[in-house]
Amino acid sequence: MVEPLIFLHSISLVANATIGLPKTEKGVGRSDRRVTESGKLQQKKDQPIDSLAAGLSFVQESGRKDDISHWGLGRCMEREKPTFIKGDEPGLAGKQQGRSDLSGAVAVSGATTISIASVERQDGAYVPTVGRWGNDHSSDDDVTTTHDANGHRRGPVPSIEGGTGAAKARAEAGAEAATVEANDAHETELAAATAVIGSGYWIAQDGDSYNLAAFDQTNGAWPIGQPLPLPKWSNRSASPYVVEKLWQYEEMIGLIETKLQRMLEETHYNTANNFVDFYRTYRAAVAATAPSRGLRGAEDLKTHFHKYSIPINRRHHMCVSLGMEIVSRIAEHYPDIGRLLYLVSCEEALDESVSYIEHCEENGIELAGSSLEKEHALVAMKILVGGREGVLILDPGYHVARAVTVMKDQKYPHTGWFTQSDEPHCKREYSYGFHELNDNYITWTERMTRGAKQQYEQSLVYIGRPYRTAIDVTVRRNLVYNFRSLLSRDAKGRVCAGLYFPVVPNPLDAQVTLFYDGPLENQVKQKFKFSLFKDAEMIPDPVLRHLDNLAPQLRMELGELVDLMVDLAASIHDVDFVRQVLEINNDINELSADN
């Protein structure tokens, strides 16, 4: 997913003032020498907090860059439609190219009636959401929240006879017949296990990661020359949540939305830490391949990118792990509902949806995988309300603080258009609806209003079957995306504090923007050169004060935030690493250029 962009409407800096620091524990970070026993930051005598210190500049930014090649505007409407799936060549299908295996199963279809009579009704549980702090596309400095990437997927539901698309998938993918049979057997076993296992099924035993088998995650085949693995989906569709009365569905939505809003407030969107982790492991791999005399190692980043085992945890979230987290939290109290939630894939910023769907459905979506980027993942649950079909959508990766209902007949409780953000510079509205050509796809339309000008952007969410390569494809794709961020949200999805930066080829141009809520109900936003963070001991006091104000709003110790900034500076200033990151990113952009 492309990182959700954020806008900061009010920029203010408190100058020439002494700001007290919270006491920092020793050993937490590399900045301890700057904090006295009283917890106050040492400031050089007669040195004010100058807005121009160290060559700093204050620039108001907004929106995400209107880069035609990246956002898909003006792309060719014609697409080549391959007659075979790349990666099924003899001896290649199923090979992981050094990646660690992800265990998983597949979700199954069939209607399952869920009773909520045992759930205490809470009329006040539903909290309407006005919308999150906006995402905009007008400046090259906007906060994109990507899908900086991490994977999610919920466990399979109880097995029912049938299985939409299973027979068709076997017929169309004869080369994978053995795999399909194994998957079907695995689905049945996992479905039975899921039916009797409680909330702990979704969280790994260490408590800091997820049970990837419960979320049915696996690795996709990776053909030679392909910049990403091929995406995979379950062979069966998911079961719907079935209720007869409308009030029952409303009650369920209230419970889910309360969980969702609390999770948004308690978690961050974070593609900064995974970038640092990726860089560290790459440099370690290079060092390991170097001769004992200390010469330069031979492993290039593309090789490392292929072999890299992506860490997924409950601390550093992107769209995939945020999806896993909300499923886990819902399942903790409502396991029957949790079993019906599943991860789905999204292709963003399409030129045109009809040709995309025709391309995907001509021979099955798996056969179109070599041209799909699938940069975003979210959560869905099929619903049947009084006999009427629909789907529930949860998208914490884009800070959406409401449970979105999409009904086929577009009647209540269909959500329709809602305001995601409304700021002086830009109003952003979302709408979700079944695509008229194929109801396996949800059209996500984004309307941006700037003054008298309106701009629309369309993305497609594939809900037909659960998405099995959210980690291997979506999170992996985000590792080399050219925009990184660490964002704190409130319960309404407003992005209130954080940092963001583009990945640029010239380290002299590398800058990071810090923003946070100021003391006067204003927004403070400041851009710094990354060179200021190369040495923790040399960070100027005015800059350190901004970090000190930002740290508590990110629920971090000052030393921890300083350490992160130093690590980010090291990765951004590694010219060879950045060059290879941008090359892989460009290869992926070309992969989906016709979408």
C-alpha cells in the first residue's frame, strides 16, 4: 500500500523558550549525556531555541506527490494478458528462493449463522466517526502511510460444503494440482482446529507476533526476473456473518468499531523501523560474505531482498500487521466473529477498473499475478443481513476509524460517502461499493476537494477469496518503497504526531519532517536535514528539544527516538544501499505500470 499521506494544517514553533524534559532512564538511548539528574535538557548559555538553528527551514507540506508514473495517472489503458502464469515453468513453481517458509491454510466457504444473543447489548457502544486527519497529494513532502508493509490474515472458518472457485482454480492451474489438494486437506484440518480454539489462536506464544498459520500466510512462487513474488489467494471463499435482524448487525458494528478506534489510538503506523531492520540485515549479510581481510562483501541488495525473512511483530505496524491486530483483538472477545474476518488485497490508484477486472478474471486472478503489485492489504467479512448480501471493510492501515458496510443493494446499513478528513486546504471523502462488473471486487473511491477543484482516485479491493501472501508480497513490496513514516493516530484516525521522509538518491538532499501537537492547541511541524542525526552526541539542542516534545506523543523515551533517528540517518546516507532500494522500487512500479 502506498503510505497514507497526512496533512498538518497549522504550523507553529515556540521560540526562545525553555522546555523541560521528562526524566530519561540511563541506558535507554545514546542521548543520555544530554539529560541532567533533574531530568532537564542541558542548554548552552544564551542559546535560544532558534527556528533557523543549524540551517533549519519551516515549510508547510501537504498531500502526496502527484507523480504520474508512480500514482498510475495517464497510464496506458491497454494491457498484455499472459496466457500462462510466470513461475510455473518446470522446476520453478513453489520454489521459495531462500525465503523462510510461512505455514498456512485456506479459508472456506459456506454460510455460518453466528448468534450474538450471548453478547450484552451496549446501545452506547457505537461511536460515529467523522474522519481521520487528511491524506493529500499535492506536495512531495506529504506523509504517506504505506503500506510500508507487514502481513495479516485471519484464521479459516468452519468448513461447509462447497467452496466458491475451488474447482475452477484446480482446472485452470493444472500445474499446481498437487498443491491444491494439499491446501484443501490443510484447510479442512485448520478449519476444524479454528472452530474450537479461542483468542490465543491468533497470537504467537511469545505474545509479540502473530500465528501466521491462523492467518493462512504462505510464500508465493518467485519467477526469475520478477521483482516481487506472485500473489496467492485461498482456493475457497469465506463464510458470511449471518443475522436476521438489522439491530443485531448494528450491535455487532458498534462492538467492532469500538475495538477499532481503541486500536488506532494504541498503535502506530510505522515503516521506519522495518526500513532500519532491512538495512541492518543487508549490511550484516554483506559483511558475512566479505573475505577475512576485510574487503567489501559481494551480496547485492536484490539478492538479499529475495532471501529476506520479513519480521512481523505487534510493535512496528504497517497495513498487514494492523489488519492482524484488529482481527486478534476482535477474536479475543468475539471468537465466532473473528473466524469470519479475513485479509484481502488492494490495488491502488488504478487508471481504469473495467480492463483491470477483465484482465484478472479472464483466466483467474492468479494467472494475472505477474502484473499485480498488491501494495495494500485490509480486512473484510462477508455479511448477510436479513437475506441481503454485503461486506464489512476494516482499513486501519489508512487510519479509517469506522467499520465500513458495503451492501449490494446500496441500502441501509450501506455506509456510502463519508468524510475521512476535512481541513482548510483539502477535504477528503471515501466511498466503497461493489463493482458493477464483478461483485468479487469492491471499488474504493477517494474524492479530494481543494477549493472549487475536485479530484477522484479509484482503487480495487479483491474480496473474492482470502489473501495468502500479505506478508510475502505486500509487506515485502513496502520494504523498498521510497517513502517512510512513523505516525501516531487518535481514536478518530487523526494523525497527530510522527515523522516522515522520502528516500532520495542524494544524501545531501535527505530531509526528515517531524510534527506533533504543540502546547497552544497548534500543530508544530519542522523539517531537518538527516545529516544532523549522524551522531547522537552532536545533535543541536534546538533539534533535540523537538525530539523531546515528539517522543511522548509517540510513547517513546527520548533516547529511543534519538537512536532511531541515528539509525535512519545511517541508512539514508548509505548511497549504495539507497541506490539499490530505488532501483528495485522502480522495477516494481514498472511491473504494475499498466494497471
